[in-house]
Amino acid sequence: MVEGSMTQGAGQGPEVERTATVRDFRVPAYVHDAAPYAAPGMHTGESAPPSEEGLEEALPEGYTPTQRDLPVIRRGDTVQVTVDPAPVAAQQPATGQGPLFVVGDVHGYLDELLAALREKGLVDEAGQWCAGTSRLWFLGDFTDRGPDGIGVIDLVMRLSAEAAAAGGYCKALMGNHELLLLGAKRFGDTPVNSGAGTATFQAAWLLNGGQKTDMDRLQDHHLQWMARLDAMEEVDDHLLVHSDATTYLDYGRSIEEVNDTVRETLTRNDAEEVWDLFRKFTKRFSFRDEGGADAVRSLLDTYGGTRIVHGHSPIPYLLGEVGSEDGEDDTRTVVEGPHVYADGLAIAMDGGVTMAGKLLVQQLPLDA
């Protein structure tokens, strides 16, 4: 774990770089990913990620893979989140369209996802689409840390077909963990320039919760599906993205241009280009601190919408109220709903399912 990693504004600009020493490695903090692998006790058997000590022993001299840079939240920590949405003049759905829902980061927690979708009336007890013309958007990060990332992807792919047949839809955005898994599969241990030495997708994937069972079950149709995901979309005046960062401005001045640029980058299959894409999608906290509302406005002014909706950064970290790590408290992390911030312009949807938090499924617009 890296001490003192909750630095404000960390990794928010392409030109900004900071490093954190982890044992004998120095790694660029802007490629770090968030949070621990999962709630305590989740990983067992072959699906458990290797220890950092084991990984370190296996790495050749000069290796500088990425490393997690957010502190661990244990089950004893408590974060109370109050949803205080500001009124938004959201566009009304066109005739025939059903209500709009968004889903935060899933990270392989298939059972929790199904339970949350059932609670909102989107799937039935058998996990089949039952919401008619409703519209459902996933904000990315389907795999890693949790036990069944491939099962999550299979579910989303199936629901997409079932929702379309019923007159609705189920769609998904590209998250940094999709880029990480694609890179680990395509490039493995091919060295890339991390900005502070060498790194590889394989090492970064393992250190950020990569599951052997997911890699073993990964098939061509999963890879093709991930590589074709959009990076952003505007729906009912909500700008949907994965990362709470201004990264998207580096890839185009319109939603279509950003999506095309990301897909073309993946199609070229260049390890350095894909690494840079992953690095930028992993940035976070651009909307959290001083100037955060202006950062949100820069995206809204460019791509449209009156509010941005994102995943990626767990709500407890956005609040900066992660509690102590000594485990003295006997209460659990509490995230009951989305977090509205940045002058009411941003809605965070990652409830922190990997840290005993809640997998959030939310209907939009939020009630004023």
C-alpha cells in the first residue's frame, strides 16, 4: 500500500506525474487503479490474486508495474452518504421510450448485480429482462477483483438482446478495467513505457485484481464486445462516462469523435498506444476538489448535457471519509445511493461493491 495517496487532484492532467515508492519499485501514480481487490474473505482458491510479495519475486530486475494507490477500506469503516440532488432540466424521453437506469462499477460481483437489477424491476427471478421498453446503461468496469467478471459480461450481453427484443435497450460503456483486461490478453508481458520505467499489462492486471478464472474463460466474442464499447454517450441530457476525469477531451471534440478515436486506437493494436489510453482512463478525482465544477463544465460544454454521470472512483474516496484502518469500529461502510457533487453537476455511481459497499442501480433523473 502506498502511504499518503489521497493527494488532491492526483493525476488529473496529462502532463502531471507523481511517483510512489513501493518496496524496490517506483511507479507512476497516474496509472494506479483504485481500491483493494474485494471485501475481506472474498478471494479463495485459484481465483485469489497473488500476493504482492509473490509478484515481486516473479518480476525481473527493472520492472515497474502499476500499483494500487488508494487506501484499503475495511468492513469496520463507516461512510454515510446523503443524496442531495439539485434540480435538473432533463429532457423527457421520446414517446415509446421507457425509464432510464444507470449501473455503477460491477467488478465481477454477479450475484450482487442480479439482486440490484431485481430490486429495480429490471430482471425477474430467473435473471431475464422483464422491464419492457426501459433503458439501461452500464458505466464500465465489469471484471477484476470480484469472483465472476466473465459471468457479468455474459449477463450484460444477454440482457442487451432481451431488452432490444422487448423494445428497450441495455448498453455499456468502456471502463479502464476493460482496457486493462484487453491489454493483458493481447500484450501479456510485453514491456511498455509507463513514464517512470517499464511496465506490462499483465503485471498491472494482476496487481489491480485480475482473476485467473476470468482470463481462462475469456473468449473471442468477449474481447470483440469489449473492444467495441463506446467511451461516452449523452442520454436524456445526462453525459454518461466511466472516469471522473477530463481525459475524454484528449480524444475528440464530439462524442462521436471520442468513441471513434478510442475504437481506432484499439484496432491498431499497438501496446504503447493502448497503455496510454488505459493510463488516461485510470485518472480520477478531476471533479472532486477545487475547480471540480469547472472541470465538469468543460466536458458538458464540449459534449452536451446538463449533468455528468460517472463510475470509476468509489464514493467513500470521493468524500475523503474513509475512516480508520485499525478495524476498531464494528459498523460497516454505508453507501445508500449516488453521490451528487461539483455544484450539483456530477453524479457518482460507484458505491464501492469491492469494499463491502453497495452495487448501485439508479433511475435517472434523480428526484429533485
